Amino acid sequence: MSNPMIQRQPNFFSSPKRSFTTTFSTVVLIANLLALTLGIIYFIIDVEHFLGNILGYLMAITLIGNILIALIPRENKGLDYFYLILSVFAMSIVPIMNTIASLDVTNQSSRSIVSVILLMSLFLLGAIIAAKKKSSDYERSFFSIQYYQKKHTYLKVTSSILVMLLLVLGIYVSYVLLTGKSGGFIEMSLPGYLFFFSISTLAIVAIFLKIRTQYGGSLLNLLVTITGLSIAIIFSLPLFFTIFSLDEMETDFSDAFGVDWGENISENVEEHFATIPFSLTDYFLGKETLAYELKQDVLFYEGTEGVDDGLELRFDAYLPPKDRNDLPGNRSTLIRIHGGGWTIGDKGASNTAQVNKYFASQGYVVFDVQYGLSNVDKFVESAPVPEHIVGDFSIDDMVRHIGIFTRYLEENNAAFEANLDSVFVSGGSAGGQLANAVGLGLASNEYQDILSPALQVKGIIPVFPANGLSEGLGIDGSPELVDPSALVTENSPPALIFHGTEDGVVDPSVSKEFAATYDNNNNDAVLLMMPYAGHNGDWYFSSYYNQTFIYYMERFLYLNQ
């Protein structure tokens, strides 16, 4: 008598129609070959302006198509399993490697060769699987498969449990994303990466269905499929809603700088800018930076007395390539101030270094500056902080430290050739609050005792700025420096503000109130609100959030030089 556990149960994946399977396999085979070919061309030849999002959409569709192809049964399932596992692995490793390359101040291209190899391997392997499925005899393969083998039971059960645990984790992440403003690790780290995890979720579901083929259309299979698809859709929401928000962002930018602002940017300048607010190609492969020069760890201040005793402050300078006078930056100065709750953080990698690299390659002279950190309880207790920059510092002290840098720059600018008549100040979180204080303080001419009047501020770019929040951590200061909104006047420099709608650390209302203060003073400010983005939403440089922000930031800088 036959064992009922090994009898075939019909389901969609175990008995595909030959004609459909052959056609689908052919389409996926062609898609993989196209993705491989265009991917190679993309790296060899500068065709970004021509390809636009074509390659990115092709890559996304092909990766999903490969998962479906791997579900089609055949006699040797090992290659299918290998692809699905590799897909889960790659969709986790690629964004990590892209981020590492982005944050490495010495990585000139800001792209990871590991990411490129992994992605191209998926397309190569997908093409091989599609070709094999296209030429297989499915009826013969189907009847020759022994769907249930006792010796594999333990492995299958273990794998199924692991897949279920991953889906439970996906449910939790989905819950945090949808409820928002948690202020935790998931909010601060994952939203910009979630489209990668959307694809990996589909691969995880496919692995589960592949393992449980013998159970056919069981209720558990259906439940896992619906759950997995729901998670994948939820993980895609940040991408789709960002795309849907682009028209509103364009309208807001035009309201501030005029509907004809684009006419003020020549074609020669435009060719240095991103052609579209978001490139799915760059999301997968990482956005490239071009040539720049780097001067690291330049000492600009040694404290010898009072609260500053023992303090050592340095900066990194990112300079445009020599003999490139055609770049849009025109050697304008961009001062960038790191965040970290005024208690942690540093210049370099922790200050989204690719922003520095990107704008230096566009012709800006970028300075990534240290300042003294407060010795109150750290924002993240485990975060490493150089001891020589920690002390009993107030917000006024931190502004004064950055002011010391402005004096240093005024006196030593011959080494950098920065245009001090065109200065922009930017920072994130605590750095955004300090950027507002320094930028508006310089523009007000009321702080010439600590800020060099030689620097003419043309704009500020605060990123989820923590205006007015330092006192809640026990860090005091002058009211107008703690909350720089008080410094806004009709003569203040224009502002470009970035904030996530689900920021649980610095509530979005802070940026909305800051933008409203500008509006009340009949001044220009653009607030870019990123859907589902939490605190630290700009961390992944090639994310849908940050690409959109950089698209407008490069135009903001050029229009206000």
C-alpha cells in the first residue's frame, strides 16, 4: 500500500502547463540576459542619462521573475534552492556593502564591487535556471520526483521553522513601520532598505513553498503565502509613497524658488546633476561619486584652559578635483556638522560621508567639522566617542567651537581656496540644530565675537533638526541658540529642510514649525517630508529618501550661490 504522505497532491506549482512555463521561462531568460548586458554597459560607459530608470525596473522585475521560476518543479531542485537562498543573502548583504562603501571616506566611487558581483551573479544564475526550465520535460520530471523522503524530514522541518521565524520578524517590522515613531533601531535603520527586504521576503516564501511541495494547496501554505505577500507589499510602501510624493515636493520647491527655477540652470550645469529624483538602478548598485581630493584630521583647535582644557578639534576637507572650473559648485563652501544628540557622533563615516564626497566632486569645498560633545548621559550608551572631544559643554560652547573653525578657515583659506562669499551650513539631528544656529547666527551679524563675519551664508540645509530639544537631555544654552527659530528674520538665508513623517526621535512638528517661522517672515524654506521615514532616514545614501533629497539639495545649492 502506498504511503499517503508521499502521494502527489496537485497545486499550481507542481503541475504547470507546458506552454505557459516555456513562454514564462523564455521571457525570464531574456530579462536576465538583458539585465546582465545593460549592467555591464552601465559600468563601462556613462549611460545613466540615457538609461534612467530602465535598468532599475528591469532588475527589480527580473529578480522577482527569477523567484517565480525557481518555484517551478523539476527533478534536480538543488539549483532552485541555491538561487533562493542566494537571493535572500544578496538582498541582505548588498545594501550593507553599499552603505559601507558610501561611508568610507577614501572610497572614491562609493560603490561596492561585492554588491555588483552578487547582483550580477543573481542574473547569471537566473538565466541558467530559466534556460533549464525552458527545456525540461515537466511531466516526466514530475512523476520522477519523490516529494517526501524520510532522510530529509529533519532538514525540511528545521528549514520550515527558520522560514516561519523570519516571517514573524517581518510581521513585527511591518507593524513598527505602519504604526511609526518608535524611535528604536528599526525606525532609525531599516525604512530606506526595505525594498531589498521586500524581494528577500518573496524568496523566503518561495523556499517555504518549495520545501512543502508534497502538501499541495494546504491551508498553511496559503496562510504563509498571503502573509509573505502582505509583508512584501508593506515593505514596498516607503518606495511607492516616496514616488507618489515627488509631485508635491516639486510643487513646494517651485513655490519657494519660482515655477521657472529650472531656467536658471544651464544645460552644462544640469549634466552634472541627477536627471531624476530617484533612480532604482542606483538604489541597487549604489550611487557613484566622481573625483575629489581629501585632507583628513586637520587640527584647528587645542583647548588649554577653562572648560576647553584638553579639547582637540579636527576637520576633514573634501576638495574638488584640480583644474575643474566647469563644476557647478564654483568652490562654494559647505560646512557639515554631525549629529548624535550632542553627546556622540563624529566627523567621517558617522556623518554620511558620501554627501561630502558627492558635493566635493561637484565643485564644492566641503568641511566635515568636529565640535565638543557634552558629558551628560550619551544618546546611545554603547557608542564610542573620542575622549578628547568630550567635556562639560553647553550649546553655546558647541557653537563657539564651530565658530573657532570659521576663524581658522578665514585665516587659512589659502590652503583650500574656498569661496567664503558663498557658504552653506548643513547637519543632521543635533547637527541640524547646530547648523541652524551657526548659519542663522552668521547671517544675523550678531555673533561676530564667536563666528567669523568673513563667511557669507547663502543657505542652510538642516536634516531632521533637533531645535529646542537639548535642554531635555540636560544640555543648556542661550534660548536663541538652543532653538534657532528665534533667529529667523526676513533677511535670513533660505532653508532646505529634510524630515521623515515617522521620526520618533525628533518629531516632524519641529521642522514644520521651523518652516512656518520662515513663512511667517516672508522668507524661502522648502520642507521635504519623506513618507514612512524615521530618524536617520538619510543614512543609506542611495535610498529613495536620500536620492530625492540630494536631487533637490544640489539644485538648492546652485540656485542660491
